[in-house]
Amino acid sequence: MVTAIVLLTVDRDRIPQVAEELAEMEGISEVFSVSGRYDLVAVIRTPTNEALAELVTGRMLKVRGIERSETLIAFKVYSRHDLETMFALGMEGGG
Amino acid sequence: MVTAIVLLTVDRDRIPQVAEELAEMEGISEVFSVSGRYDLVAVIRTPTNEALAELVTGRMLKVRGIERSETLIAFKVYSRHDLETMFALGMEGGG
Amino acid sequence: MVTAIVLLTVDRDRIPQVAEELAEMEGISEVFSVSGRYDLVAVIRTPTNEALAELVTGRMLKVRGIERSETLIAFKVYSRHDLETMFALGMEGGG
Amino acid sequence: MVTAIVLLTVDRDRIPQVAEELAEMEGISEVFSVSGRYDLVAVIRTPTNEALAELVTGRMLKVRGIERSETLIAFKVYSRHDLETMFALGMEGGG
Amino acid sequence: MVTAIVLLTVDRDRIPQVAEELAEMEGISEVFSVSGRYDLVAVIRTPTNEALAELVTGRMLKVRGIERSETLIAFKVYSRHDLETMFALGMEGGG
Amino acid sequence: MVTAIVLLTVDRDRIPQVAEELAEMEGISEVFSVSGRYDLVAVIRTPTNEALAELVTGRMLKVRGIERSETLIAFKVYSRHDLETMFALGMEGGG
Amino acid sequence: MVTAIVLLTVDRDRIPQVAEELAEMEGISEVFSVSGRYDLVAVIRTPTNEALAELVTGRMLKVRGIERSETLIAFKVYSRHDLETMFALGMEGGG
Amino acid sequence: MVTAIVLLTVDRDRIPQVAEELAEMEGISEVFSVSGRYDLVAVIRTPTNEALAELVTGRMLKVRGIERSETLIAFKVYSRHDLETMFALGMEGGG
Amino acid sequence: MVTAIVLLTVDRDRIPQVAEELAEMEGISEVFSVSGRYDLVAVIRTPTNEALAELVTGRMLKVRGIERSETLIAFKVYSRHDLETMFALGMEGGG
Amino acid sequence: MVTAIVLLTVDRDRIPQVAEELAEMEGISEVFSVSGRYDLVAVIRTPTNEALAELVTGRMLKVRGIERSETLIAFKVYSRHDLETMFALGMEGGG
């Protein structure tokens, strides 16, 4: 599983809509509206690099209202949870 | 459930150790070593604000090697997954 | 009580109007026009996280003229005053 | 009443101690440990400019552990609360 | 006397006009076009905080062409000159 | 007369001492401890460029405690006051 | 061979098109869409400084959608590969 | 093939040594000392994500003199060259 | 001779035109299109401060396409060349 | 002729010494102590890229007191002066 955290600066008039649009996307497991310098944070979990690339530089680019995005790709995941299993169920449909 | 994303700048000599130390902490569901401007990203999921405060301004402050941390607290969570249930199991022990 | 400090960069033509609009909002206890890099600072005191979220990512987003906002949520409050009582009176109407 | 918001970057080993030390100081009505880029935010309410100057460039400068501070002085206060009365009680001892 | 230094970023087409407009304002003792990151620096000397607030968040806000302003309010003044007397003459008309 | 505004970041333990040391220097007409991102602002008024250079890259460099300084040299001065006369008295001793 | 790395911030609506347009240009050996603060990174390998200048301040300037570009010119190349030979083939047509 | 560009800020006393050390590492195809804000840029080409992670958060972390590194991972590569073949030779030994 | 280095951020569509326009101006001895964060660097050599002020806050302000400029005025010049003589010839026409 | 402008941040205790040391170096035509965010600006004029690289990543790196340097390499030079001839004399000794 390839995981990435995306820090998003969004047009203030479209924050809830962008959050909902992203949360519906295959490969995005969670979207948070957050305090601090960024407006939204998306957690991406995809099976392959290609799926990650297609999502970040394909579908996400088409979401109207995103002003800037900064993707932090995970090198290694440290967790007491078995995240693969927990989230893998949601990804059976591939992509 | 209170969720927060913590962006961490870490002393280069202690990145893996800090990641492991954090991942063992109650309340931290995942820690990623990441590409980009930050070194680690921790995802916190706690049952209450007090538990979040105690973790971020208590136990996490004591981890040697963290140079700067920026906590983004989630106002709202958007997800197709039932995260509460998925992660709630891990938090039965409270805090 | 959940407290947050919001640092606001505002369109120069609407600073007084935005300050007044915010000061009228349930959950905002004070708004200051300030010296320095920011234009306004709002102090939010709400009974619950949900109320904070609804205010920051709901009503405040609709205020015309706010260019950027950075919310600093309080983990812990240190004060010789009994703020809860002082401000709780103003929040009996909930929200 | 002269009000100011002070954004503080603090040595990670001394955040709780600095918060407590500041909260005990005459003229500081509240100190918050906060999420985001800053570590602490102090709200200052003093009767005169001189009291503000003495506090910020006198007593606060002597608190060990403050790395950087940025003071935002309020030009105007907008609030539904009668803050003067609420906080004036605490300032009868002057300074 | 309340003194403040205002660092101004100005629309390049209106730098001389903004400088002249500001220099005519009661309470502004000097305006410099400067080298470096800022375009203009204004030195404000007013008798009271209220006069400073009215100038900075009132009249100055209405000057067309100011993109960003950052006000540094003086806590203490150190000088071999008796500035109060030198500049007080110019402020007999109040404001 | 050559005028310059110097924005100073100073070691927190030496702010008052540095301010006093600078205020005693020939060519420095005022020093302010200020709110905001900088700690001190010095206003320099010297008869010649050479005097300015000697002050900024000579005597001021030797003041212990100045971490960073950013000098904004005035191209033009706009003022209703006759600053030349007001401050020229203080500079009869040259430099 | 003159090598340079160009960090590009691109209009979100034109990232793939700009990448393709650049990759077709003589002198650009690779273009990557990347994670992090920048959108694209181009690796330039030209035979002469003039060819580099003509590419960066000539043809690349005409590509619609590039908002900002920051060129890092290589002083020295360290590699176990014989890059000159590997890429020189592609540059026989000069430019 | 997984490609990444690493922007490096290096201790000025060790720039050439760090460049040579990195260039000898399996997975690093080129290292440039560069003009501009960064000191070195490394181009990484590895067969798998795991190899990239092991290199960036393993071996590279142990190189003395690197102050800060910012890794930009390539989502997609656009090139007229058949880079895979050109560089794949160097990676037959895996890792 | 008064010397200054001007760092210029320019509208990408007008970089060559702005460079040529500046290079024709009396008082500007050289203009470079450069790699890195800035687009152009101009070297100014004028006989007096007034000429420098007139050039930077007069003629240069009228050049269409300059987005931001940051002027670094030289306090002292260190050189093995007799620059005064070398460039003075070009300034006989004054200004 | 290869020209570059180097923006230097220098240890405050060594600004004049660093300026003199640089000005004596073959390939550096001028060094200015300057107002603004940087401490020194050096103008480099060398016959070849290799000479530039050897100077910037060789001799200049050994000068004690330089904290950070940012080299802006000239793509094109625009000037009414025949700089090549003016400065070429000083470079007959090569390098």
C-alpha cells in the first residue's frame, strides 16, 4: 500500500465542497478540515505508485477550488494497527 | 473521536527512533516518515480533547529529537470508511 | 469550554466591517484589530468541538473580506481568572 | 485598558513551565498552549501603555525558555461582553 | 506621545502619491521611500492610543494603493534628543 | 542629510542594553523597542553616506547582542516638519 | 555539457500539458511531475551556456502556464555513470 | 523505476565530501553542486519504493554534514530518452 | 559614486524587454537575466544619492512588467579594479 | 565571460574581513557591503564555467565567516558598456 498526506490550501468559498468531492474519490481514505495554516488534509492510500500518480496529478487536479497542494509521500509507516487490512477492504475495487 | 495531524521536523540522527517511539504511544494511530519539507507525520486519534492535549503537550514533548511540531486539529472528518469503528477498537484502554 | 485564537488577514477595504460582523457571532468573545503582520485576531470560546467547527468552517467562512485565517486551538488554558464562569454567562444560549 | 496578543515560540523542554510562569504575572489574563506554528499565546490586559511596555520588555524578557515572541497590540476591541468590567476587577492592584 | 513605525508594501504605480498623501496626515511625522523589501516607512507620533488607532485603522486604510502594512508600535523610546518637545509643537492641533 | 531605518533582531537577554548603547551613538537619533516581528528599530540621520556606512558597518557591528539587522535607506523624505533643522542641531559635531 | 535543474510552479490546470511541452524541447532531457512544494522539475543538459540561456530565457519563457521557475545551475557533476556519453547522443543535433 | 530529486542544504565545510559520498551510493545516479538556495541536488533512480525509502531514510541519513533535505518524488516522468534502459544497466545489482 | 544592486521579480512575458529598457537607462551600468529566485539583477552606479533616488523611485518605477524590486545600496565597495574610473567615463553626462 | 552575483549572509563579527578576503580573489571583480537582508554582494567575472565552479565551490567555501551564500548566474548581460574589455584586462592571468 502506498500512503501519502496531502496538505491543501483551498479557495475559502469552496472548502466543504472540495472536502466532500475528495472524500468520494477512490484512493482517498480520509479528508480533514483542519486548524492551522492549511485548510484541508487528505490521507491517500493506494495499491500502487501509478494509482497514486493518477489520483494526485489526474483526478485531484480537476477539483475546482484547490489553490495549492503539497503531497508528502510516506517512505515508511509505523503503527500498532494493521492498517493494510483495515483499509485494504475499501480498496478491493482496485485503483 | 478527536483527530489531529502533526507535522514534525526531527533531528536527522533520530528520525527512525522518534517514529518508533511515537507509534508506540496510546492515541497515535500512525506515523509516517515522509518526503518533502517535514520529516515525520503523525496521525492522532483520541477520545477527548483532554487526551489530545495530554498527548501533544505532555508525552510527545518528552520525545528527544523533535525540533519543531505543528499540530493541525481536525474540525470535521470526511470519509467513506467508518473510521470511528475501525480505530475505536484500539482505544478501548482509554486516553 | 473550547478556546481558539484566530489570526486573520483581511481585505484592507473591509477590516472594520469584518471585525463587527465577527464580534456579533455566537461563540466569538472578542475581536481585536491589531498591529503587526495580521489584521484581526478573534478569540473563540465555545462549549464543544462541534460548535467550534461549525463556527470556523461554517459561519466564519461566509464572512466576505477574509483572505486567510489561521486557527490556533488551545490545548490548555492557564489563568488566574475563572474564565469559564466569566464567559460561560454569555454562552447560556448554547452554540 | 490596553490589550495585546503575544505569539510565543518556546523551548520544547519548558512549554508548561513558561505557561505557568506567565499566567502568574500581573497583566497577563490568559495563556494558552496551542496547536499550529506557535507554542503559546498570551493575552495581555493592562491599564496603561507603560504597564504593557514594562511587562513585555521587562518581566516577560526574563522568563527562561522563550525563544521568540511577536506582540500584536490591539488598536480596537470589538465584543458583546463588557470586558473592561470583567477583567478590570483583576487589575485593581494596578500595573 | 505614542510612536509607531509602519512598514508599507505599495502598488508600484502609486508609491510617490501614497507617500505624499500620508505625509499630509495629522499624526504622521515622516514618510520615507526606502531601499529593501518594503516600499515606504511611515513614522507616526500621536498623543494617544485612540489617535493612533483612528489613524492606522481609519484614515490610513482609505489610502488607495497600500497593499500591505505592518505596524510596529514603540514600547519605549531611547534618544539623546527631546523628541516630545521637537514634535509636540506639530501636534498642538490634537489628533 | 542621509536617513535610514534599521530593523533589528536582538538576543532577548540584551534588548534594553543594546537599545541604550545604540541611542548613545552619534548618528542615531532614535531607538524604539517595538511590538511585532522585530525587537528594536533605530532611526539613523547622518550628514553623509560615508558617515552612514561607518556607523552601520563599523560601530553598530561591534554592539554585542545584535543577531540580525536590516537597513532600509531612505531615497526621499516626505514630511510637514523641517527635519533637517530639527535634527541638524544634534549633528554639528559632524559624523 | 552544462546541466541545470529547474524547479517549476505551474498553473494547476496546465501541469500535464506544460510537462509534455517541455519534454519535447531540445536541451531538456527529463521532466518530472513531483510531490512536495513544486509541481514540475526539469533536468536541462545543453552543450553550451548560450544554449542554456536561450532555452531558459527564450523558449521556456513562452510556455503558457508556468507561474514561477527557479533554475539551479550545476557547478560540478558527481556520478558513477558516464552521463556525457549517455545524453550526448541525444544532443548531436546541437542546441 | 522510482525517481526522486533531493534538494540538500549542507554544512559549507563538507559540500564536496557529501557530494562524493552520495554519488558512490547505489540508487543515486547523479549529484550536482548547484547555484541558488540549495547546495546539492541528488537524482535518485531505484527499482522499488522500498529501495527509495531505505536509501533516503537509511543510508543518506547517516551522511555527516547534511543539514536539511527535501525529497521530491516523481509521479510521472516525461522524456524523449529511454531513461529506464539508460539507467537500468546500473541497477542490475538490485537495491 | 553611489552603487546599488537591484533584485527584480518580473512578469515572465516581459523579462527580455524589461532588461533592455533598464540597460538603456542612464545610471544603470549592467542588467543580468539570472538563475535562481530572481529574474533580473541590475547594477546601478550614479554620482549622487539624488540621482539614485530619481532613478529607482522615478524612471524605474515606470517600467511596465516589474512586479517587485529590492534595492541593496552599497555602503562600501571592495575591489582590485579602479571602478570609479572605469565607469565614471560613462557618467560624464551626469545623472 | 561568465558573470554571477553572489548574495552573502555573513557572521556579523567578520563582515569587513570576509569582504576584503573575497575582493582579493582572482575572478571576483567587486564586493559590496550592502543595506537590506544580505550582508555582502560579490560580483564574479570569470572566463569559463570551470573557473566559476572552482571559485564558488572551492576557494570561496574556505572563507571563514560566510554563513549562507546564494549564487545567481547570469544567463545574459545587457549593458551600454563594453564590460568584456573593461574587465578582461584584470583576467589576463586566467582562472
